[in-house]
Amino acid sequence: MTHRSFWNRRQFLGAGGMALAASASAAPQSSRANSKTQVGMIGVGGRGSSLMRLVLGMEEGGAGVHVQAVCDVYEKRKQLAQERSKAEFATLDYREVLGRKDVDAVIVATPDHWHATIAIEAMRAGKDVYLEKPMTHTIEEAKKVVQVVKETRRVLQVGSQTTSKDQWWKARKAIQDGMIGKLISSQGSYHRNSIAGEWNSTPERGNRSWQIEAQAGPNAKGVDYIDWDMWLGPAEKREFDPQRYFRFRKFWDYSGGVATDLFYHVVAPLQICWGEPQFPHRVVSSGGIWAFPDREVPDTFNLLADFPKKHSLVLSASMANSTHIPGLIRGQKGTITMVDHGQFEGATDHITVAAERIYEAEFEEKFGGYKAVDIPVAETPEDAHMANFLECVRTRQKPHLDADTGYHAQVIITMGVQSFRESKVLFWDPKAEKVVYEPPSA
């Protein structure tokens, strides 16, 4: 096996990612009306395997989709994915998938530090993209992805699957109908607990996807071979470390920890609830490594954000305590409870809108004679977000979590990570679209 050398992230973004310019978005695609969308899976570890199983189930159920190619830098995962999917083609190198004319769309489920590079190259190769959350590793990358979506006119769905659930659209309508008055603040959380710590193997929760396979590595032979240089890609070069490969979310080079892994599932749907994507004005974060010292990222993390439209966001997370704070959207005249059990994006069959006591009479008059209203929420199939993406591939419509909405969510979260790491209050300059350290001038 030959190892490869890669450009760094800044070189790639600065050069505009022209490596595949010859395969521009006008390249012929295999899909035609009434034919199957041919998909390439890039990254088939824990999350990628789950997404592949979802697609295979959709194909078995008669959906117009087929897994045509699979890719992973770990030979064992690559072979298993090909066996399970019966894909025609398998490779360790994602560029070989992008170069195939029989692939219409790719599903990218690599570690975060690869998201932007692969998504941008894929779109320039004429592929539509399902891009697992977080959208990117940096704000600069997210901004570039949005630009390339516009240039190539490809469909890109960010893979925060919860945004295809019905409750966000019901909350959005409740806010638009004036049920809570002026938006004041939103709050959500993501709390978990485990004996070993998040992103380690947690068999007590039925999760073995973070297990270290000691026999695997860049010097191994056969199915145990890992192309470590390819895995690092645009990240800092270093010797192979099983912890970094198998448990990448614990390290800053490849992840933003709980913020990018879990807060994205709160911030992205809130962008839908608020009626339009919104950048923050000010962001500050706190927290630390309070329980699990085997990582660089915090196990407890809190994020506060204020917005130009005069409302706030409060996010709470701990990987050492599983008790959530209530998932709420507060207005001057009422409050929406997103779930009764606390986890903001958890499953529910209703949301509740309750009037503030001083506005109960007005609420009763406008909304059916009640001080609080339960709004039914339709059950959302597990494959709803993927189905939305595939439908948009066929119709060329905007998906539920398009690149621009995903970018706005990414800015909030990545500013939170930067605030924590620098111990600073950060501001967003909406004209320059960049982070600054003083309030931007009007």
C-alpha cells in the first residue's frame, strides 16, 4: 500500500479545491427520470454503517436508490461494507468514488476534519452530497461549502436527521402565528453518562462502536490495514494513535467535542423554529474536563448566544450527568415546551404552548379558550431525512437542512468552541462574515 501526501486545509480552501475541476458539475450522471439514484458511501465506520443500513432498507422497500460504491480507509470496514451492500466498487481512496460516472450522490460520514474537503470535491465532480453533521470543522470551511453549492447548483443536505422531524415545523408555525409573542430565548441540552466516558466503548448503553481494535493500523496487513495518512488528510501529521483513530471525537484536531457532535442537533432545528437562519451577535462558552481526563475536549460544556433580533440561546451539556434541562422556546407571551422529558430533539407526539399568566386571557380568546394547547406532532420515520435528501436529488428542490441553514448553525457552535478554547467572549461581524473580538460597528 502506498501512502499519500495531502494539502493542508488552508491551502485547499485558498486554491478553491480545483483538484477535480475537470469533472465539473455538468458531468453526465447515471440517474434519469424513473431510475435509481446511485449512491457512494464515503466513510463506513459507526455512523456511516448506520446510514448505509438505512439506505439499504430504503432500497429493499422499493425506494429508487442503490449503493453503488463504498469507501473507507480501514480495509476491514471497506470489505464489510461491500459485502453487506453488494456494492459494485470499493476503495480506500474517496477520490476514486468521486471519479465514477455511475455515482450520482455521495453520503459523507468521515471524521469532521474531512467533511469540507470531500463535500467540495464531490460537488465539483457533479455529485449531490449528504454531509453528516457537523457540517464542517471550521467556519471558513462552512462558508466555502455554501459558496460551492451556489457555484455548482448541487443539492447538499447536512445530516442532522432530527431536522426532518415534524415538531420543528409545528413550533415554527406556532411562533409565526403569534402564540408566544416576541421571541425572548431558547434553551436546550444534551446530557449523557457512562462508566468509561463518552466516545469510549459504552456496552452498558449497548454501544460498542468506539472499541479499539488493537491489531489494526498502518503497518498491519490484509483486512487490518488502515491508511493512516489518508485518514489524517488535512489535519496535523502525527504518528498513528489508536485513540485518535477509533475515538476521534476526543481530540481537537478532528472534532469540536460535545458542541459539534451533539449541540448541532439542537441548534440546527432551532434555526428552523426561528423562521429563518440567524447568525449570532455574541457567543461565550464555559465548562471543562470534570470527570473524564482521557481527552482534550470538555466533558461538560455550556454555550450562551445573543442574536441581532434580540433573543438569546442557552445550551447545556454534560457527558457525566444524564439529566437534561427542559427544552423550551420562550416568548414574551408564552412558552413552547418541545418535549416533556427534557431532551430537546427527542421523540415526542406533541409540543405544548402555554400562555404567560398575565397574557392568559388574550391567549384564550385567540387560541380556542385554553391557557395551554397541545399541538399534535406527526410520527417521523427513521429514514425521513435521507428520504428528503433523495427526493431533492430527483426534484432539485432545497432540502430541509440546506447548506445555508447548516452554515448558520455551524457558526454558532464553532464560535462556542473557540470561545471555550480561548476563554474569550466572541462577536460575529455580519458584513465580513467572520469572528471578531469587539462588537462590530453598525
